[in-house]
Amino acid sequence: MSGEKASPPHEPGTQASLLEASGATPPPGPVHETRSTCCYCGVGCGVIIESTLGDDGRLRISSVRGDPEHPANFGRLCSKGSTLAQTAAPEIARQSRGDVPMIRHQRGSPWVASSWSDAMDFASARFLDILSRFGPDSVALYISGQLLTEDYYLFNKLAKALLGTNNIDTNSRLCMSSAVSGYKKSLGADSVPACYEDLDHAGTVFIVGANPAFAHPVLYQRLRQARQANPSLVVIVVDPRRTDSADEADLFLQILPGSDVWLFHAMLKLMQEEDLTDSGFIAQHTSGFRELHEVIASLELDTALAQCGLDRETVTRAARAFALGPTLSLWCQGLNQSASGTDKNTALINLHLASGQIGKPGAGPLSLTGQPNAMGGREVGGMANLLPAHRELSNPIDRDAIARFWGVPAIPSEPGKTAVEMFEAIEAGTIRAVWIVCTNPAHSLPDQRAIHRALAKAELVILQDAYHDTATAPAADVFFPATSWGEKEGTVTNSDRTISRVRAAQPGYGQSRHDWAIALEFARRLETVLRPGAATLFPYTDAESIWLEHRATTAGRDLDISGLDYAILERDGPQQWPYPRGASHGQKRLYEDHVFATPDGRARFCAPLPRAMADPPDRRYPMTLTSGRLRDQWHGMSRTGTLARAFAHAPRPCIDLCTADAHELGVVAGELVRVTGRRASQLLPAQISAAQRPGQAFVAMHWSDAYVSGRARDGWTHGPNDFFARAIDPVSKQPELKNASIRIMKAELPWQWHAAVLLEPGSALAVQQRLRQYFKEFSYAHCVPFGHERIGLEWRAEDDYAPKEDIQAAIEALLGMGAEVGLLRYADAKRGQRRLVRLEEGRVTGFSLAGEAAAEIWLRQLLESGEEISFPKRRLLAPGANPPGQVAPRSRILCNCAAVEQTRITDRIQSLISALPAAERAPARAATRAPVILECLKSELGCGAQCGSCVPELRRLVREAQHASV
Amino acid sequence: MSRPKLVVVGNGMAGVRTLEELLKRAPERYAITVFGSEPHPNYNRILLSPVLAGERTLEDIVLNDFAWYQDHAIELRTGCRVDAIDRSRRIIRDATGATMHYDRLLLATGSLPIMLPIPGRELEGVLAYRDIADTQAMLEASSRYRHAVVIGGGLLGLEAACGLTLRGMQVTVVHLAGWLMERQLDETAGTLLRQSLEERGLAFRLAAKTTALEPAQSGRVGAVRLASGEAIAADLVVMAIGIRPNTALAEAAGLPCRQGVVVDDTLQTYDPRIYAVGECANHRGQAYGLVAPLFEQARVCADHLAGLGRLHYRGSVLATKLKVTGIDVFSAGHFQADPGTEEILFSDDETEIYRKLVVREDKLIGACLYGDTDLGPWYQELIRLGVDISALRDVMMFDDPGQTSKAVAAPQSAVPAPAST
């Protein structure tokens, strides 16, 4: 379909020409293989994309597998990466991708499709108008750590060289900026010292504020492999939740949220008490230890332990293991997303410095990046306070160097607004136009109600994205459709400084264009007004030409890649930086000479004082809400959310509570609770979780108002980020997206509506998008896809009363159960009861239970099993939780690759255990038998045998069954 | 000592059923004479439709053959109308002029079909649908003619139309209301019924008024003219637009009549020696045209004729069942929604099942079922008993009484004794 829609040949950046230019010319054979990089987390796994030539003569991605030669993954892929090809399927694209530019002439009115030329004219004219009226700092660019390095470089230059504003920041501000400022403060540069290979050499792996089993699964599997190879390897996990990663650790420190600095200081104090510090290293290679020592000395250990909610014995064991090493620490948002994130980072690096656990194999701080190219963005300086190649905007020498390099008179000295500040300025009216690229601020920034107010206030919102249906889209005035994974050309840098190529395996969807090409076109239009007659600042012809300019900025810098080029990446595969001229390979590990990037070459101890959470609990809001990831979803789910199967493991939104808290609230799983914080209140279904400590609740960060919402005081609820404060770290400016204080009450809403329906292939996403508009008609509503082969939608709403008849009818019609469809129907309007069941050939293919919905349990089982019903069908409409006949029970799909249900797994474990002789079931034998049972499950049921993401859960099930059988 | 004389005027289902009930209670109490205007013994009028449809024979539908009268020493005078009652002398006079004394008189004269007062109603081939003679005339016409029009899309009209269709005629039903059986069904059920009957080959003109019956050249009826101007070919016209109680005899005798002979809760008229049951009677302002109320009346009336005086009749819940094979329609009570009532609806589009229950103040007051009427009698009972159904409300659409009695409280035992005991 996109073939017919291709742009006229005279327009720059048409897909066919870009594809040809980048070497992805359709090959002669039917199947073509392209090496590229996964677009999800910062592990940066290599993929081999297979594409086939369609009847239209265009390549179409058909499958994806791990690249066995890629140093990040050696062929492995996680549950997300292994389904990349499915997310690129045409029927998904048709429903979710933007295929043409669109203009909205008035907020709230529908999009109008446009040509590229008209959309560019519209956007650039309004942009220029605002620039001319209010000056360069009245505009802003809010971009993304998912952009490629080349995209990033161009946007940065556009802002700082052409527009003359430093108002360019990225969603990496929400992700890595505390790690950046921590590295810079402690080590002198934003350089990740360690590498993935250090897992193989480590004696201790210290994981804090990260759940790599879910968020970085391939790296986690590498850790698992390292443990197998080295049984004495000690894995320590520090987390407020007993995550899958924590569950498998040798030592788990379930700390109270926000107490990380207390913990690191306490560990240092204990190291000192036991004389485990490396005084030689401290003396020779560091500075500032005296100041730190004073802080540590003044700290009461008992106070620190109480702040952490930990006992001395556990922390002592952690401190000893850390000091013993070699110690590799891995961390992510648990440290970074905090108003004291920089302190948490420097306090952790203090431990490495104090024990000499840096600059040697198996040791060092290795921050895990959440995004595929957060590192690349840092390298090109695509943030409000940075300049290319790790230069500082605040440094006049750096500004001057870059101004000369770019051939402009000066780089503005005024620092730009960082992400949170940027939206505050938009709300305040000082920033009037914002160009949002490849990110979804209406989901991801804290204090969402303020973000929505800001977006509504902005005079001009340009949205550039591959997906047209993000939460931000309704606020935009112009939409530029961008190419996406599998269509783009460029490079990314992963968590361990490895630069990998991203390559196109199929043409861009519809009329979408590469992000850099859109920026280029826009820049050239602005240039004709802002720099009339002058030579262009943007003389690029392709991604590589941009990259070469980026490379030139790195010469002599810590990240010098002067010796690298696309040809080497092509020939030798991914390379770590630095890779200076003359090098034959990248550098695995930094600071092996113990000379750090500070002026005196010494690493710096920082001496932060522990600070309270930005939104501390009190009597009114006694509980703490934390947020994190689901195993099979990524970020705002604009890509993973297009796959119904990605929802199988965590099928619907929920808030996790421990058993004790749920008991105290009188809530059972699935019942709604009202979560109220200082900024917002939202209803969510409760889920009982053994991972939670009492007083701690958890919501996955993915559940935006695109999936779950409800009426709120000033509109509708926007998901977990409604709760988090706009408080930012004073140095890194990263907001505290991890902790908020809340109270939880049971919410008993008398009117419930549960529906589930199998939909025509290729329609579920479009229906889901249309259903979203009805969320705010209810106190609570969610809509999520489900299913593996045949895709369906689950709809749930609850309220104090039934909605208006026409609203209910419209939703039923969208669910394929409208008035004209043959159904079983039951209605008792007085009681708000309305139940519909759709049958096809004696099988339930849809149901809608409004009013009393207890029958949802067995109707859903009937629907998902597809079994023929064995009782009079009118009883399908009978109320109550007990089925009127035989219904085979169904359970959650635990292994998504092989679609294996949890009950099948537990049944098989049970039979395997009971087949063992009694002696073999003894507790002492459990550890020996468990791997054997796991292997049986893998070979017999197929679960855990592919991506391995479910293995931690499988092991837990085996362990629990073994425990129960004794 | 001679027994008192009971004279029954009307040899139909109501009169003879009363006798049966009476004989059970007091077999020797009366000397009984029954007058019947038709030449037949008591037959089941309700089953005329299956006879017309060819599913039963006339013999099949006889309820009490001549031997039964003999066995019970009942004098039966068939083909003999009663023309007058002399209440002061307690005698009746029959069509032959003969008189007979009575101690008790039971009026069971039934009803008469209403004939439209339109031109052509006297033409040959224009019938009502009331008795064996009408049925035989329809059967005869169906064997000789092609086109039939039934005026009236009520219960009786539709049964006639279906029967004639089965007999090979092309039948059009002309109906004044917007949907069929509007007094028994709501619009949804009426529409389902029409669709189902159309599939069987019937044609319909709804919201259609008949203005005239037009003769063919033969002099027999040839067409039905509608107010719209349309003429529908008709070799046979059956008028089934309703019935009116046959009260001519009672009125002439000075008994108060208002849409039927007015009776009290013992089925006694204003004359203590005279009772009335069945379609000719009006109890509490209601004349019933269905069989179930007649049987209830018969029981109460017999109780009093037997001198027991225990039972009272307090009216019946009307329930209708259309006797067309393969189409189950049931309605009972007050089935149209109005302010103060609540509806509970069930439908299965695939099998064309539709049910509506009407509730007022936690009592079931009406039911309208189409397609599957198994639960009809139970609903009728719930309506009649007037019990609080709140405990049953959520399940009553799905469960039959047997299952409910297991699942909930048995409705039969959970409620007060029937009102008529």
C-alpha cells in the first residue's frame, strides 16, 4: 500500500531513494538478511532481520533473530526483541503507524491529512512567527533517547546553531541524567568505565535499583551464565521490591524507597569498621576522601539501617562482598529517577573508589540505560546543558569550539530548559512552541496534570513520531510521520559504549521519513529566513554524512572515535568507544591506568548527606508508590502495545500490594482500590504480590491513559505519572519518577462492566484507540488486547451508576456487539444489568457483562479455550461466578514464546516431583533436582526454552512446589 | 323426593367443565339438562386450529362424547337453542317452544364473533372462526380456492391463517394494529412472530383497515379492499377481529349485563338462582376469552352449585399461547411497560428467542415470551401469586422452577396459598 503513496521523486528523503542510498537495495533473492540493532532497552542487542520481497517489489520484514556475532547478546533475544518482526507487520502498521503528515487546524478537531510540503509550510511558518515575535528561547525541542545518533546530532545543531536556543532536551533526562552527573562528578567524564564482559570476571555483582530480569533480560541471562560458570559469584540485589532479579539473588536487600544514600554510606562505614577499604587506591587515585569520611563518621549506623529498613547482618554481608570483589555494580532508574539521583550515583561510585573496585576486569560501575541510544544522545550533546562530544554548555571554551566548528558566531550561553523545566516554561507561557520527537511526554513526565495543562497552553505543538496514537498525539497541531525500527539507517550506542549500526530492512511505512530527514527539511526552510544567502549549516545527504561530522567533534575527546567509520562497523561489527585514529579495536574498559578524567587525574569522592524523598510519606499519605517495568512491555508501549501477546504475562493494569496490606484494606485481587496522592487520585485494580513490602505499592510505568483511565476532578486520570512530583535533582535535573506518597482505600463501585471479545484480524488496535475516548465516561475504565492467534480486546469499566444508554451502546458496537449483531442478550435496566454473549458455532467469541459481572471468570475461560458449550446457551447469561456447566480452567500465560499457561507448568512440576523417590524430595536435594526439573519443563512444554525471560519465574515455581512437597 | 333441577344453557367447555366439577363434588345433587345449539357433544374449541391445520381430526377433539352424558344421567339437547328465561316462574323456553323448570340455571352461552360492519360482509365465503361449522367451511373452501384473507392478526386469526396456509391456500392477514397480537405481545415479539410467519409463506398488511369486501363475478367474495386502496384477492375471508359475550338471553331476562353477564366471586348473577361461567360472564369488569380462566370459574361455580360454598373466584391472570406448531408464543399479565414498571429482557438472535418480564414493586406482573415458552407457566404462577420476586430476579430469566426450587426457595411453597382457596 505504501508503494502508491510514495512521495514525488523531487522531494528529498523519499523512502526508495534513502533505502537505495544506504545499500538496502532490494536483493535478487526472495529472502534478504539485514544486521541491525534492537530498538528497545540499552543492552543494544544485535538482530538479524529477514525480509522478503513482496508482490509489490518492496521488502517486508518477515522474521527477526538474535545476531550470534553481536557482542551485546551473542544471538540471544528477550521476549520483547524476539517479537520485533511481529510489531513491524503490515496489519499492525496500518492501525498504529502514521502514514501521512497531518494538520489539526484547531485543537480538539480531527486531523486533516496533508502533503509533506503543506505540513512543513504550516509548521515552519508558525514556528518562525513565534521565533520572530518572542525570540529563540520561546521555542523548544523535546526529543528522545530512541533517536539514532545521527538524528540526535542534527536536532542538536538545529537548536543550538540555527535557532539559537539551548532549549533542546530529551527523555533521557528522565532516564540517565543522574548517572551522567554522577560519572562527571566522581570520575570527571560521562564515560561508563565497565563493560558487559566484566560480568564474566566479577566476583560480586551488585544490582541496585534495577530489575534486569525484566528490563535488561539478555544481560540478565549473561549474568545467569556467569553464575553457572563461576558458582562463587555473589549476586546482591538492592530493591524495595522482591523482583524476579531479587528473587534469584544470593543476597537481597529489600530497602525502603529513597534510602539508597543511607545504604551506601552504611556499607562504607562497615567497610571501614572491618578495614575492607583499599587505602592505597584511595591515597593514590582519589581525592576528597577526608570530607566523605567526616560524613560517614558522623553517621549513626543504627539510624542508617533504620532508614533503609535493613538489619546490620545483611548490610555487613553486602559490604564485605562488595569490598572483596571484583565488584561490578549495575543500576538503573532506582537510583537515577530521584531528586537526589546524583547523590545516589556518587555515593555508589564512592564504594567502588573506596574499595578499589574500578578499572580492572570484573569491576566498576556500569549504569544500565533504559533506552537504546541514551548514550548516543549524550555523546552528541543533545541536551539542554551539553554540547557535542561530552562538551559542557557552561564552559565558554567548549561553546567557542563548537561555534567555530559549526561556523556560527556563537552558541548561546544561557542553558536550555531541561525536560521538566521545559514543560513548566510552556505552562508559564515563556516557551510557546514545542517540537516533540519520538517521545510521549503526555505519558512519561511526572505530574501529568501539569504536562497536559502545558500542552494545552502551547501555541504550537509539533509531534514527530512513528506512531499516530500516542497519548501526546491529541495535543499536537502538526504530525510528522517518522520511519521506525527496521526502516532507519544510522548508529546507536548501548550501555557499555558499544556503537552498533541500525539498518533498514524494509522501506518506511507510508510517506514516513527518517527523523534526520524531517529535521533537515525543516532546518532548510528556516535557514532561508534566518540565514538568508548564507551557506547551509546542514549539507547532509545521508545518515553517514551526519555521523562523519559527529565523529569530527570527538577528536581528542574521551569518546574519540576518529578511527572509526561505517566501513569498519560493516567489516568488524560493533565497536566500543573510544576508538581513536590508529586504533584497531575499541576499548573494553576505561581507567585501567587509574587515571581519571578529572583535571588532576584523580577520581573524586563526593560526600552527599542523605536526603528525604521529594514526596515523603506522612500520616495523610502513609504508603509509598514505586513504579517500574513489566517483563514484556517497553516504555509507553507504542510498539510493544501493538502486540496482544505482549500482554499475556501482565494482562491488565493493576497496583501491586502485599498480602498484609490487601488484607487490612479488605481487598481481594482484582477489586478496585482508590489510590490518592498529593497531586492525583486514580482507581486501579489491586493485585496481591509477594514482591511488595508492607506499606509499599507498585504500578507498572507503562499504564498510561491510553490503556487505563477514568474521570478525574479536572478531566481524566493519566496513569502512574500523575502521582509523581515535579521535584528534580539539583544537578542532573532528573525528576523523581520512582517514589510518591499515597494512601489507598478500597473502592466499592456498584456498577461493573466486563467485556471481552475476539475481533476481526487487523482491527483490535483501531478499535482500542476508539474505545479510549470513552474512558473518562466512567470512574474507572481500561481496555487491553489479549490473545495469541486470534486477537481480542478486554474492556472493563466501573462506576457508581450505569452510563447513558447511547454511550453503552456505542461501546458495545465498537466491541462488535452492536444492535445489528446476532447475540444472546439480557437486560434489566432498573438494576443496570445488561449482558451480551456472542456465539459462533456454539463457541463463545465475545461477552459483555454490565452491572453484575461475576460470570466474567468462566465466560472468559470459555472464550479463551474456544470450547463448545455443553449446556443450554441461555444460561450463558445467568449471573454469578459459578459456571452453569463444565468449563475448563485457564490461567495466565507464563511463557510468551511458546504460549504455555502457568497451570500446565505447575501441573507438570507437580507430577515430576511426585514421580521422584521420597529421598530425592528431601530439602537437601532440592537445589540439585531443580535444574533437572527445569530442563524437563523446557524440553517437554517448551517454556523457557527460547528467549528465557520467564526462567526466573519457572525456577520460583519449581522452588515453591519443592517446598510444598516436603 | 325428586332432586332439584339444574339447567345448563350452553354445551361448551365452560358449561360442561362446571358439570364435571359439580359431579366430582355432589354427583347426586341435581337432575341435569344441558342445551347446546351445535349438534355436537362438548368438544375442545381450542383445538379447532389443529383440526384446521390437519394435525387433529374432529373426533380427536371431542371432550365428552354422548355416552358420557348418558353415564351421568345428564339429559343433553343438542341443536336446541334456549330462547327465553322466565325468572319469576323459574322456567326456560327452548327454540321448539317447550319449557323446562329449573331450580338452578347455569348460563354458559359463550361468545359471538364480531363481524365488521362493512359492505360485503354477507357475501358467500365470508366466515367467522368460532365453531366446527366454521372450520368445516374453511376446510371446504381450502380445497377449492386459492386466495384467503384473514382479517385480524390476533391469536385466532393467526391460527386460522396458519391452518389455511397448511391447507395450501395463499393467505394474507390484514391487521389494524402495528404489530401482530398486540394485546398479547409487545412489538419485539410481534415482529419476531411476523418474520417467522412470513417465512412460512404468510403475507401481512399491518396497520391496515379493511373498508369493504368485494364480490367476484360468481357472487362469492372476490377481494378485500383496504383503506389504502389496495385490493387483495380473496376467495375466502375469515373475520377474526374479536368476540363479544353472548348475553342476549340474559339481557332479555333482565339480568344485569355489562360486556357479559355480571357475576360475583361465586359466579352468581344478580339472580341467586342463576349462575354464569365462561366467555359470557363478566367478573369484576373482565370477560375472559381464554380457557384457563373458564376452568377456574368452573371449579368455583361447581363448588357453590354443590352447596359447599368454600371457593371464591378472584379473577385470572391472562395467559396466551399461540397454537401454531413450531412457533411458541406466550404472554401473561401486564406485559407492556409503562411508568412504574421495569422490564427485564432476554433475547437470542440466532434462535429467535425473546423474553420480556415486567416487574412492578418487586412483583412479576407480566411476561411475554417468544420462541421458547417453557418457563411460561411458572411465570404465570408467579404473576398470579403476586409474590415478591426480588430474590429470584437475577435468575428467573434463566432457570425453570424445578431448578429454582433447588437453587432458591421453592416458589410453590415459599408463597401463600393460592388466592382462590
